[in-house]
Amino acid sequence: MQKTISATPIKVLIADDHELFRDGLKLMLSSAEGIQLAGEAWDGRELINQVKQLQPDVVITDIKMPITDGVEATKFIMQNYPAIKVIALSMYDDEELILEMFEAGAIGYLLKNADKTEVIEAIESVFQNKPYYCKSTSGKLTKLIAFSRYNMQKQQKESEFSEKEKEIIRLICQEYTNKQIGEKLFLSTRTVEGYRMKILEKMGAKNIVGIVIEAIRLGIYTPK
């Protein structure tokens, strides 16, 4: 059973113009411990109305919706309710629109085929004000996010990481496993696991995509 970090339920509002998808997401969240479905909306205008009435903790919204799209709705939420965390939903890896959502104020994004574990992980992450990037993020989108205005606002510096951490970060970015990193750097797998956990914590990242984005932004890793 999934557990969340909040002592009280995380109130989630979902928005999508496809009823079948909303029903599936509602069913998915209904069995998640510590998460409360606050409401649903079928377009951007209704999302804004529901936000005003319900003031949820987290909004999960489709980007492409009629009347008012997810980008404009997110801008309104950030201007008027900046404490609310927004997760963008995309049917496919639509890089430019996802980037627009981040620059509008979203703090996470998921593809619509994300499984229950990843959806809940994303909700918990953004609730803690930690960015969440879908595990299926493309290399192109990873670079776009890393160099976007959204990411340049962060204050973390390259100097916060030791040379050994930087070495391990570069190998993680090249998709080396803990065992392969250990063999290459003459470290035990458990030691590498410890480094990896510390790097995730320092970066406020939840997965490899988050590490790669931060590593590119900080100049620790340069993709080919």
C-alpha cells in the first residue's frame, strides 16, 4: 500500500477534458492512502473555478484543454494561489508545451500512461516542493528543461558537490548501474548506493531524469 509523507491527506484536483481518463485517474487515486480527491474539472475555465472554491494542495492538469488550456490555467493559479503545486499531464512527449507549463509555474509533469506508483510519487514530491520529471522524459526534453528559465532560477551551485560525487553523477547520467560505477571507480556497490542517495537528496531529485537535468544545468555533465 502506498504511503504519503503528509499527516493530513493531500488534496488533489484533477483536470482533463476526457471523462474516461478522469475516471481512470479518480479510480487510481481513490485507493491511495493519504491522498484525497478534492474535485475534478473538464476544461481550464472550470479548473480555475474549482481552484477558487476548493484550494487544493496539488493540481494535476492536462495541457491541451478547451476554452482555457493548462498553461493559462497554471499561470492564473501561480498568480493567485502560489502555494498550490501543479503537475502537467501530456499524452505524449510534447516538449515545447511541457516546457511552457514549467515556465508557467508547474513543478512536475507526467505522461498519461504513467502507472499508479509514479503518479503517487509525483504528488508526494511536488507536495514537498520538489520537482518531479516523468521517468519517460526524452533526452531532448531533458536538455530543454535544464537550460530553461524555469531551471536557471535555482540557486544550487556546482561547488556543493565533491569531485567524487561529480564523477558518480557523470556516470549516472551515462546510465551506468551502481554495480558498473563501483567496478569503474573501485567502490563497493553499497558505497555507490550511498553516494546516489546523497546526490538525489542534495539535488532534490526523485529519479535519474532529475539528476541529469540538474547535472546539465550545473555544468557537471554535458550530453553528447
